[in-house]
Amino acid sequence: EQSYMESVVTFLQDVVPQAYSGTPPEEKEKIVWVRFENADLNDTSRNMEFHEIHSTGNEPPLLLMIGYSDGMQVWSIPISGEAQELFSVRHGPVRAARILPAPQISAQKCDNFAEKRPLLGVCKSIGSSGTSPPYCCVDLYSLRTGEMVKSIQFKTPIYDLHCNKRILVVVLQEKIAAFDSCTFTKKFFVTSCYPCPGPNMNPIALGSRWLAYAENKLIRCHQSRGGACGDNIQSYTATVISAAKTIKTGLTMVGKVVTQLTGTLPSGASEEEILAHSNLRRSPLVPGIVTIIDTDTVAEGQVLVSEDSDSDGIVAHFPAHEKPICCMAFNPSGMLLVTTDTLGHDFHVFQILTHPWSSSQSAVHHLYTLHRGETEAKVQDISFSHDCRWVVVSTLRGTSHVFPINPYGGQPCVRTHMSPRVVNRMSRFQKSAGLEEIEQELTSKQGGRCSPVPGLSSSPSGSPLHGKLNSQDTYNNFTNNNPGNPRLLPLPSLTVVLPLAQIKQPMTLGTITKRTGPYLFGAGCFSIKAPCKSKPAPQISPSKSVGGEFCVAAVFGSSRSWFANNSGLKREKDQSKQFVVESLYIISCYGSLVEHVLEPRPLSTAPKISDDTPLEMVTCPRASWTLVRTPQWNELQPPFNANHPLLLAADAVQYYQYLLAGLVPPGSPGPITRHESYDSLASDHSGQEDEEWLSQVEIVTHTGPHRRLWMGPQFQFKTIHPSGQTTVISSSSSVLQSHGPSDTPQPLLDFDTDDLDLNSLRIQPVRSEPVSMPGSPRPAADRRGVSTVIDATS
């Protein structure tokens, strides 16, 4: 931790303006928006460069886009830590921009713009035609040739762009238009979006195949099972704030009544308010409804969710919030959806379980309510970790909230989040011990909870903090992995999760010193002097200095701080694997990208650490990159050379797409089959070698259990004392061995079974005492001359 003097110095460096330091501050361009981009450059599934990611240590770079008041900029931060500028242009304000990934092709569907890729989609204030209204057209530029290859015109302003390998989605006010990624012809459009007050005027979430948007009404015939559960969390602060709002509303109403009686109310004010309220009541629009459609199976033309329309292409339709939707995001697998409303108190995590028949047969499990706080805040960015165990939500206040979750639900604990790998819903002990059946049987008989293992519940993680018993009883079949239909009742119970960390970017980087060394394009990597501080240094609130809005973006990635901290610039092997959680990278509107190391650990106030112990987190900044552009910065415009990182990545992904489709890649000597293409990537093999390789395959079809059946808590071993004699049974006992012809038959020990006290044997399932094994440190006085030895292989 910092000393007192270091804390004072940190405070002065953070708070005192740079004008007092004697050196004038460097002029920088104003940043309007920031975003981490997913493109061919960091596509781990389709870029063959990253297929051997664990063996070669080659990991995808971070791709960062910065929008300025004049133009935009694209950065790449590879695993080496040296930031590289990929694109920089000044052509007026840019509202949205995307680097389009290479489309998915097949024998029946070819890419019309293959020779022009990669493409950059831009929504500028001044379009290509120059006569259209501002922000009303999408221009597609080729980064290979520098020319504009396509321009899509609209009558209303564009708010955002989204894209994947199938479609390009243009977000308008209360409308969505989707275009095919190969031909850029209109595929479908939606006109029933709910008008959100902002900052995101029309929030949508685009996964690898599904598209989620805010519907303006709830259609019962298409409604899926499940949806949002009631948020039953209300703290003391929320109660006080609610009471204050109630008092304020009451005083306002009293004031209006008094002014109306005295005649001092301005003319027309009450009529306008009454008209607004009446229109609100009569309005058929319902906030907080989410519709998910399948972009592959949805019909062309208008997508209309109504009582008369069929459910083709509609995956799910459910209520997510009571207030209007503000922001949404899919996880990397596309099965989890996080939604936020305009209040920003709680964020909901849903698991989407589809049905091939219709959306009404699908199920939406409300797994988590992520409780941020009681004050209002608008969400601007949501990001998942690659293993979907962590989600970070950033608000316009400039704060990033880190929440732990499980892809299958349940309370996060030490067992689920202290391992570098994703664990199963139930541990091997819980699955093999059969404690769930015992608890259910005893509860049904006695009407209460009487588990043989204290503190064990039927939650996915086995945590006693997970909900109530009555709701968990219905969840037993779900957690026991019974072959039931997860779309049918009962649905899993809701878990409320609080943030483990709240990170806010400082206005200045006074505690950061610059490293010496080569940096590309003037972008410097910095190392933090004093990381791992228990208390953050005092700093000015950025939200107060930027008019209440503070744009930030966050993403999880492998650690790059070794570049700043290792003077020899040599990365140790498996250094990035020493952390359980990936590093969190946050970019702010000041142009500073900071890497934060997240270290979860058991709760320090817990009396005993076990698998069910709650978590706490320690965060510390490790490195920083200053990426903001200055007016003297040179532009970096296409056409680019063939060795440009974006062009190399586009060529690699396109080549891989041709191989998957069984087509001839451009530049290949001749036709090539899919089977031969995979072999040609590694080395040349003959058919004889393939047959020999197959004969050498060793297959393991069975592994031993985690523990033997008799080692569970339901079994108890007792020593029988018949007629004053003692019998010791072990794996080497003669009674367990077969007698050969040459063996001398030994008479078995005879004893009277009537002398056995069967009442002393407890049939009730209780926890058994540890079985004494050979070499155990049990005192000789406790053995009493009798030892029960059971071989582990028996």
C-alpha cells in the first residue's frame, strides 16, 4: 500500500491542474465516442492464425475505434503491448462506424465484394451525395483500394450500425433495417421498435445469428414462457429515496391544486399536462418488451409481431423490464441476454431456450438480477468475458461495474469463480453423494429442512445464500440434470448479485510514468507506479467536468502489462495464465486505455473458507496507453499495403471461408476438396499414412469414479463382536479369497447371529466417520486393538 506521503503526492498529481506545473497542456482533439470492435483481425473462430492459440501463445489483439468531433481513428493493441494505429481520417463528425467482417459464403452464395475487402461502414454528417440530410446514409469504403463501393440512403437519421458475418444492421428511430453482408441488398426490416429516450435511441443486440430489439407491445400468442421476475431487493437507501420522491410528488400536487384555486396557474399548463397524461394512458405502447428473431430463418420484408402473423423467425418474445429498455447485449455464445432499463438500478440476465415450433413454446429463464444501486444511471456499454463468468456494465457516469455470473445460473462462489476453468453446475461430490435426494426425502417427511450435511442447499453452487427453500424445492429436478424439459415449469429461481468492483477512470494519469522504448505512431505504453491499492486515490469526478456524460467502453482480454513492467521485453511462458480472470481494459473519453487486473478471492470476513464462500475482488491498474489524437497528427488513409494487419486478417478469413465451403480460393493452382484442404494446411499425407495413423489411435472410454460408492456419507461401517470374539474383514481376508486345489481349506468363524444387537445399527442416513486407513495417524488408544481396513480398489 501507499505511504502517507505517496498518497499526498498522488492526490496532488490527480487534482492539481496541469497549468500550475509550468508546462502548458498538449492540445488534444475532442473524443465523442469509443468502442472495442470485433473484426477479422481478432476473430479467433475463423482466423487460422489463432487456431493454435494455447500451444503457440499467439492471441488476438484488441481492436479499438475512437470517434472524434472531426473524423475517427482505429487502434490495434497486440499481445506485445505496442499500440499500432491502423486508420486515421478527418472528414467531419462520425456518428457510427464498423469494420465489416468477411461474410459467410457457400456454393450458392458468393461474395460480390471479395476483392474490395475489408470494408469500413461509416455514418457521417455529410454523406457521399452531399445533398442528403446529415447522418442519413451509410457509406461503405474499401480499405484495400480506398474507394467507396456502396452507399445506402435513408430518409431519417441513423443512430447506430451493427454487423456480423451474415447481415449489416442499420438502426434508425423506431426502425431497424438489415442488409445481406454479401450483396448489401435489403433482407428484412422492423418498424415496431419502442422509442427509447436515450442515450441509445433504439437499443438492439446482435449476436452471431440472433437479433434482439425492444418491441413496442406484448403479443400474448407469441409470448414465451418465463421472462422478468419481480425485483424483491430494496435497501434502506432505496426506501429513503422512494419516500423522498413520494413527498416531492405530493407537495407538487398540493401546489398545483392551490395555484388552480387561486387562479395563478399559467393558462394552458394544466390542459397540456392533462392531455399528455391522457395520451400516455391511451397509448398502446408497452415498455420493456424484448423480441428476439433469427436472422437466418426470418422471412424477407417486414418483420411484424402481431396476433395475425405467424411465428416464423421469432425466437422469443417476453417482458424484460417495467421501464423502457436502454441497452442490450448477447454473450459470446448467444444464449444469454443482458438487458438494462432507463433507471439503471438493476440489470437482468436471461437464458434463452428456443423451441423449433414457435416462440410461445420457448422458455426465457431469468437467471440474475445485477443490482447496481439506487441512483439513476444510463448504461452505455456491456461486455462479457470469454468464459461468460464475468460481465462488466459501464454507465454514463463513467463507472464500470464488474459482476460475477454463471452461464447456468446459481450463486457465484469460490468453487465457481476461483478456478481458471468453468466448473459444472454441481460438483462431483454433490452428484455422487446423492445428498439432494436425501434432503428432498427428509424435507417431505418432516416438513422442514434436515440435510445430513449442514449448510448444503439445492442451489446450483450448493450455497446456503441462494434463495428460499420453497422456491428451491421446485428447482431440484433442474439442478439434478434430470432428463426433463427445461422449457417446462418449474423455471429456475432468481439470484440477486451485487457488483464485486466499481472502477472509475481518473481525469488525469498523474500516478503513471512513461516507459522508455520504441513505440509505433507515438502511442506510449505506461506502467503504473503503485498498483494494488486497497483504497483508490482521491480524484475529481469526471461526470461533473464533462456535463454529466462520460463515454467509456470496456472489454476483457489477456494481460499486456508485462510489456510495461519487464525491462527485457521477454514474456515469460504462461505468464498470462497466472490470473483466474482476464484483465479488464477500459477506454475513456480522455483517450487513455487502462488495463486493470482483477483478482477475486474469498470473502475476508468469512469465518471459514469453503466452496460456498462468497467472493470479493481486488482491482489494480497495471498499464496505460495514451491514444488520443492531436491536431498535428498525420492522417492514415487507404489504400493500404498488402501487409497491413486488417488486409492480412481479411485475406486469412476469406481463405478459410473458401475452404469451409469447398470452393477454390483465389490464387489456388487448381480445384481442391474440403478433405484435402485441411491436410494441405499442415503437411502432405498419403492414404497409407492415414490408415496407419488410425490404427495407432488410443481411445479411453471409461475413467474411474471420483470416489467409490461405499465412501459416501450414506454408508457406515461397524465392527461386529459376536460371542466375545472379534472378526476383522479386509481385502486380504481368507473369507474373500477363492481357494485353489492346493489350498488348505480354513474353517470359517462360526458365530451365533442371535447374539447380534441389530438395534444398535443405525439405518438413518447420517454422516459417517472417516474410515481408518493404513498409516493413518489415529492414536493407538482409540483403535482398541480393532482396525477395519478396506482396500480402495475393492
